[in-house]
Amino acid sequence: MKKLVVELCMGSSCFARGNSQTLVALESYLQDSGYADCVDLVGHLCMGDCSKGPNIRIADTTYQGLVAEEVLQLVVDALAERKDL
């Protein structure tokens, strides 16, 4: 089973703009929902587009400027679409 890859920019700009809260929210959701073994959370020092952050990539799609609740919904939707989970 291939895991869903969720990448967060943890550079200082993205971290301060909300990815610190997004990381906490994602970790909590994954543990509480039982999906922790289905998702790889990956942190990056910089994803290269600081002015549009916080930056996050789910599967191969990059998102910018989202708050934790929006990211959680994207992850929930991506998990629901997966047929191999």
C-alpha cells in the first residue's frame, strides 16, 4: 500500500505563517482517525516560495496560503479518494 505523502514547509516564514499549527492539527487528526500508518508527513526546510506561504504539498499538488482547517479537509478528501487504504 502506497502512503499518501503530505509535505509541509517548516522554514521560518511558513512555520510562522501557520504550518506550526497545521503540523499539530495533522498529527492529531491522523492519530485520532487511525490514518497515521497511511500518511507520511514530511517536513522541508524550505519549499522555495516563501512569499506565498505557508506552503504544503499533498501527493503532487502544492497549496499555498492555507490555514490548518483547510489543509485537514484536503487531507481528508485525499484519503477518501484513495482506493488502496
